[in-house]
Amino acid sequence: MSSDLRTSSDARPAGAADTPVVAAPAPKGRRPPVSEDSRLAIEIRSLVERGEMEEARERFGGLVAVHQRRASRIAYQYLRDAAEADEAVQDAFVKVFAHIASYREAWPFEVWFTRILINGCLDRRKARARRDRWFVSSIDATPADEARASAAIAAPGANPEARLLARERRSRLAAAIERLSGRQRDVFMLCHYGDCTPREVSAITGLNESTVRVHLFRAARKLRGFLGGTP
Amino acid sequence: MIVRAPHLRDDRLFDYYLAERAGDIVDPPAAEHLGDCAACGARYAELVRTMDAVRAEADAETDEIFTPERLRAQQQQIARRLEHVGRAARVISFPGRLVSRHMSGSTARGVTQWVYAAAAAGLVIGVGLGSFYNTEWRSAHRARQVATGPETILAPSTAVATRGTGPAVEASDEAFLSDLEVALERPHTSELQPFDALTPHVRESR
């Protein structure tokens, strides 16, 4: 498996920025009910193992359709760049298909996929930080994003003032999320943007469920403080 | 005496929010307290409003960027990339002719020996021809010198010696040196030349 699925566990500092997401060990004894997408993933795995690649690709299209929008939302919130988020989502799906043989039904497919996606996003963030040390910063919106935002503001029928205000609100929110520590940001994004429950976040990150709740609560409290609410 | 339950702490309120959002079983005492206490109810409503607003902003932003067309294009792109997964990479043979010829070890050794021999022969021939032409050129040069005679060879020195004689030559030398001096004194930059023309010079005042 690629380095994205880092399986060694607790060697990372809690709250360290952009630390890779490491899976928690699979639960022993009790097995969660298999979800629809997990069942589909298992079918695709069997097809790949039998060498029926065409059929596997076709079935995989169904998985892409189910998870694509959510994946794009998570990737965009991590990367704040539409093109890069697009690439990250594509890479995650391709990686999942290429390594489908190593998928185990101990965890839902969604958890496995999200872990791969987030590791890809974190790698991209790291690469961008490295690039920014030597080249012009790309943290700000790219020209394409700027053009898209301008086009959206100038779109007929749209209220330009409302759109501008929305854009300002979003950039404030993004800046506030950026100010969270790495672990808090991961947990918050997975829970609020990735629709994960604390238990699923625990499975994705390898953190204890109660630790996830604490991170989540602290992240929310900080965010409310940053955004001018009651800290 | 009725003892009023203390207000809910923020973390408990947040847990309540998470449980409610996930559709899990909520904490019954917390639910009861929220029903009774207006202050905690207001705090909870504010928390829910903030978190919902955060989520709604993210949803709206993602919908604006990842339109259905863009998602369709992304799907197609993923499908195209998946076409290459599990297929062996195409290797381009280089250089094709040499590979197809399939030379045996002894043949290859023979070819290498011939290459070395050709290179050595080329070097020897090159050095021989070079030395031959050098000798030829020297003898031809010497013959030319003999044909023109010693006065031709001495002509430049004679010219130098005779140049300083006579007042006409002296005047032209003077003019040449003066021109040279002027050229050196003037600025070389064309933009500065008008300023130079306006400025009085020492040579003009003499």
C-alpha cells in the first residue's frame, strides 16, 4: 500500500499541524453492519481479484457518484483551491481503485476512503507549504478562483452585494478554521464537512472517541471566539 | 426546598448538539434541563445557529464551485484514469534497430575492437596529415620571403622612421592628437552631448 495509508500509530504529537491521519485498529469481536457502499466495495474487490476489470470499473463509477460531492467538499475545505481539490479527489478515487484489494470490511468504505483522501490533502498542504517557502505564495485564491468569484458576482440575476458579503463571510470562516491546531482542524472538518460521527472520526484518525469529542468541542469554542460569538 | 439543577456546561451542551445532529440518543437530564432553563436553551440555540451557519456556508460554497457539470467532468476524468490502472506500462524500445538485431557477446566484442582500431587509425592519419601540411606551409612561406627580398621585410620600420620628418606630417599628427583629446573629453553618452555643447571648455578659453 502507498505511504498514504500510514499504519504505525501513536508516534505523532497531539494537535500537531497537518499530521497524517492514521487509522485506528479495527474493532475486535463486534462487527458493524456493512453499509451499501462497503458492500459495493467488497464486490469490486472480488471482481478485481478475478481479473474482471471492466466490470469492476463500471461498478466503481457508482462509488464515485456516491462519495464525490462529499469528497469535493472536504478537499476544498482543506485546500481552499478548486483545481487542487479536484485533483486530490481524483487521486483519492484512483488510489482506492488501485488498492481495492487491500480493503477490509472491518471498517466502512467511507472511513477508508476518507482516510486516503485526507492523507492526500495533507500531503498537498505540506507540498504547498514547502513550495511557498521558495516561491510565490499560493495560499490566496488562484487566478482561476478569482475569475470564478468575479463571474459569480457579475452573474445576471445574482445580488452582487449579497454575494460579496457571502464571500467575505466565507473567507473569514476559512481564516478562522486555518487558525485551529492541526488535530482540531482535522476533527472539526471531518465532523462538520465530512458528515462523520465522532465514532467515525475516531476510526479515521486513530484518536480515542472521547478525545475526538474534546477536540471537536475546543475547535467549536475557538471558532465561535474567532468569528465573534461567545467563546 | 427545591434545588435547581446547575446550568449545563459548554462541553455537555456541545455533546448534546452532536448527539442530536447524528440522531443518537440524547442525554435525558440535559434534555430536561434545556426544556426548563431559558438561559441554557438560549445558549443552545445560539450554538446550533453558529454551527449550522458554518455548515451552510461550506455547502453553499461547495455547490457554487463544484457544479453538476464540474462533477460530471470529474467523474469522466476519474474513469479515464482508471482505464490505465492495472495495465502494464508501455515500454518504448530504444534504439529499435540495435535491439532487434540481438547481438551475441562475441559479436559485440568484435565490434568494439573494430571501433577502437578505427579511432586509433583516424588519430594516426590525422597527426600525420597535420605534420605534413605544417611542413608544406613553412617551406612555402620561406620561399615567399626569399622571393620578395629583405627590403620588403624592413618596409614597416622604414615607414615608421620616415613618418616623423617634415612639417606637414607634424601638423596632421597634432590635429589627430587634438581630435583624440576632444573625443576622450566629451561624454560618450549621446543624451549628455547637448549639455556638453552648452558647457564652456578649458581648451576653448585658451
